[in-house]
Amino acid sequence: MNDFKFKILKSSEVDQQTEQDIMDCFNKTFDQKKSSLYFNWKFRENPFGESIHVLIYFKDDLISTRAFWRLDIEDNKKFYQCVDTSVLKKYHGIGIFRKSTERALKYFDGEAIYNYPNKGSFQAYLKLGWKQNEPSFIRFNLTKFIAQYTPIINWSIDKLRWRFCNNPEVEYYSYKYKNEYLILRKKKFMYVSIGRVKFNLGLKKVTPLILFSYDKGVNGFKVPNKKALTLSRNFKVDYVPFYHFDMM
């Protein structure tokens, strides 16, 4: 690893060229075409604060990126979520993921970190000190039964608009429930309940008969062999509501 260089930047320290390099690395890794609008929304406009970017270079070429996205769970405490980890295919299998994680943990000073990892990285995070939270089973039911158990999002309206109205990649929907509004996301053929808010955010209105939910305590029928596993580090919690998760 002597030929590799590591750089850790706050979002405000990422210049335009570095931003373009980050997006190029991400898009090549996942064969996607996310634009600069994505980076700008997710990191530069984030009302929760600065995110942290871990960059790995080989001979001045950016070959791996990952972000610790600032998205707080509790007031008056910083929380970061591991997101957008990319490693160019040519550099798979040589320990880049582990090295970048270890460098990031040296940078942080005991801050709370959480994530919703894929199957490939789940065990790796456990070996690096993450703890598994209580599993959440994916359930479905008639909309009225899902609605009453959907967690309330007590964010300011500015944070809600940033998260659910301004996202350039994902469209969210709205369902009125009594005097509140459910925020929904459509995944394939189904609507997933994300959270419940007091404000009408102006999202497109839908009236699905059935909803799905990843959240704990929902009154519904389990989807066979489907459960959501989340991890946390430096804080103890049995359950994090799923409106926090980037991969939701």
C-alpha cells in the first residue's frame, strides 16, 4: 500500500475538480450516471452539517471514495452514516475497503456512525468494531394499519424539504393520514412507508391500498426471508428508524 495516498476532506474542502473525480469514480464503479446535482444536494446543501470524504489515490488517480454522511439521529450530537463507497474494479481484493475504514476511524474522535450495509460488507464492518442492531422485518398491510405505526420525523421543515423534496435521484410521494402526511417511496411495484410528518411538503399525492415498511413494531405480515440488518458504532441503540437510511 506504499504507492497509495490517502486524503480526508470535509465537504466544504472538496473543490470542483475533486468533486468531479469523486463522481467519476463512483459512476465507473457502479456503472451509473449520477450528476453533480447529486453531490451538491447530498453534501454541500446538507442542513445537518459537514460530511467527511475518504479518498484513496494511486499515482495521482482517484481509485476509491467513501463518504461519512452527516445525518443526525439525536439532537446535540453528531451522527454519520457510511455511504457511497466505491472502489474501481481493478483495485478490488487488495484491502482498500479495510484501509479506508481504518483511516476514517483514526480521523474521527468517537463520533457515532451507523449504516445499512450490503451483504458484501456486513461482516467486514463487524470485524472493524461495528455492532449489529436488532433486525427489522419487512412487513406489509393495508395502508391504514401501516400508517399508524409509521415513525414521526421531528425535523424542521427545511430539513424535510432538503431530504425529500430536493433529492435529484429519488422521487418521494405523499399520503394524507388524519391530520398528518406519510412520506412514501416507490420501489418496483410497491410503496414503502418512510415516515410521518406534520407538514404538507407538496409531494405528489398517491392513495395505495397496501404499504410496505422496514420499521420495527409495524402491524403487518412479514415478507418471507426478508429482513433489514443495520449496524452502529460508538453508540448503543436497538433500532434506528429507516427514514435515516440512504439505501432505504
